[in-house]
Amino acid sequence: ILQEEAKFEQKQFLQFLGLVAEIYVTIFIAGPLFLIVILVVMGMMGSSAILELSLIGYAVLPIGAVIFILMIDTISIKDENVVKYVRAKWLNQYSDVRISEGGNEEHLFSALARFEKIKPLKKWLANPVQGFIQYPELSFYFSVPVALAYVLYIFLTIPLGTIEDMINYVDDQLMIALLITLIPFAIFYTRWNQKIRSLESMIPDFLDRMAGINEVGITLTQSIAVITRANMGILGYEISRIHRDIEWGANFSDALIRFEHRVRTALIARTVTLITRAATMSSSISSLLRIAANDARMSENLRRDRFSEMFIYTAIVYLSFFVFIFVIGVITTQFLTVLAEQSKEGLAMAGPLSNLGSTSLVTIDRLLYHICLIQGLCSGLMAGLMGESSIKAGVKHSCVLIIGALIAFNFMF
């Protein structure tokens, strides 16, 4: 019954999410494009519409994206957060042993505390790439200083020229600095997300095999040793680590809990908690393992359904953005450029073009460029939130769209 309810809720959520995606594309991609064309035409009729374009680019698009992101996050079906509890337990296995108080041990405790402080750093230095993959946020500690140093270098080495040329140069370099900050995080997060999805996709098969082995009378601890010899893909490495922990003296529950702490996902945390609780009561839990396998399989199927349903809307966001850039490029090259050339030639622009000078044309051109960059950042975050239920997943989409805008305006338009 619960599985059927979950499927029904997922279907309703996907339908509503599709509606939200269509509204976002209509209002905040097609709508601003329509307004931009109207405002540029209004510029021909005597009003440069710079204020209106600024409001669209710097206020309407970011605020609209934030509203939609908060709305989707509010209605999204979220996994429960993984919470780790640390509990101190006094061991009484050797209560009959006499304990003698010793002195001058403060330095030993101090040395142990220092070791615990530097232990995470030593672990990260042993394999920094894996540390970044497991904790993508750590990449900001390196990418942000590099980006700031790059910005400082740019401001110290701005090529001399007109004010407009200098501003255009700084705009491009600031976007490059933003990409320097975001691209490492996007790469490491994508790699970690792929690893987690691969692990979770193998969990149902892992539980089914454990249940089959347990049904023939083999204990859970022994079943881990049997499964290590099977081909379990990327999950095989983690199963080998579980088996190694057991060989080194850890019991079955502790080894699984260590596996849960390494992976840190809601599905695996829920599965591990179910197995460890049941294992404390009986060593024959094959039926419970089957139930856990079905639950994990259903969760994986729901995730795949969401990805396949939302992939079309992610593609629509990409297509809409590149159409947006194309139309802006046509306005910039076929319309504003002609007016700028007429202004440079000293042609009298009386009547409907009397208030449209070269400064206004350059300003409008820059505003359109900024609007495309802001649109790329916001649309990318929306695509990640709709397709993969995470703003972090949208960072890679934002980087791709921003790079597309940079290439279009610097090499094509």
C-alpha cells in the first residue's frame, strides 16, 4: 500500500513539476525575450528603455528564479536527512579487573587530541582528489582564492582604451572568474553524484543476494564473505571494505554502520538501520531483506522515472536559452549595429531616432549581454532542480549556459 501511495504521489508531483517548468519557460524565458524586442523597438521611437531592460535583467529574472526555486523546493518529495548519533558507552566486560590511577598522563591525552585534529587533513592529503569528490564544497577553499587572484590581476592589467572597451573586457573576465569558482565544484559534485547513484542502483541486487544466502542457513556475516566473490560492480569495493572490517574484529552491525557513514545517503542509511536492528534480534532475516530490497528498488525506479520525465524539460530549458541568445544576437548584429554605424557616420537622426545616440546603443548592447548571462545562470539552476532535485546539480548546467553565452557574444555576434 505504501509503495502504491509513493508512486501516486510521485506521478502527481511530476505532473505539477511539468506545469511549473512550462510556466517558467513561458514567463521567464519567452516573456523577457518578447519584452526585450518591444523595448528595443521603443528605443527606435525615441526612448532608449535602458531602465526597463535593467529591471528585467537585474531584478525580474533573478527574483523570478528565486521564487520558482523556493516553490519547487517546498513541494518536492525529499529524502529524509541522514542524522548521525554519537553515543558514549561504558564497557563493563572487565569489571573484575583492578584499575590503578596513574599520573603524568596529560601529555598523552594532549598528543591524542592533536592527532585527532590533524587526522582528517592527513587523510585528505593522502588522496586529495577523492577528498574533493566526497566533499565537493571543499573545492571552494581553493577555487575562490584563485578566482579572486585572477580578478585582482585583471584589474591591475586592464588594457588601455575607451571606457566602454574596458568595461566589456572586465565583464568577460569576471565571468571567467565565476567559471573558475563553479566548474571545479560542478565536476566534483557530478562525479560524486554518479558514484552515489551507481551504488544505490546496486543495493536491491545486494539485498536480494543476502536474502537468498541467508535462506539456506548461512549467517549474515558469512553472507558478506560469499558476496565479496560476486561481481557487484562499484558496490563490490564497499562490500570488500565491509568484509575487511569484519575480519579485523568489527561485528556485522558496526561494519554496516561504517559503510553508511562513508556513503551518507538516505536510502542506504534507511536500509542499514533496518538490517542492523533486525540482526540484533535474529540471524535469519531473509524475508526482511526481501522487503528492504523491494523498497530500495522502488526508490530507484521512482528516481529514474523523475529523471526521464524531467529530461524533456531540461532539454526545453537548453533550447529556449539558445533561442534566447540567437534572438538577442540578431538584435545586436542586425539592428543595433546598423544604428551604431549610422551614428558614427554623423547622420542626422531626427524624428523617431532623435534620442537614440551611440552611448545608448552601447549601453543597450551591454545590458542584453548581461541579461543573457543572468538568464544562463538562473536557467541552469532551474534545470538541475527540476531534473535532479538539487540546485547543486544545476551548477553544471549554469556553467554550460554561461560558456555558451560567452562564446556567442565574443566569437559569433
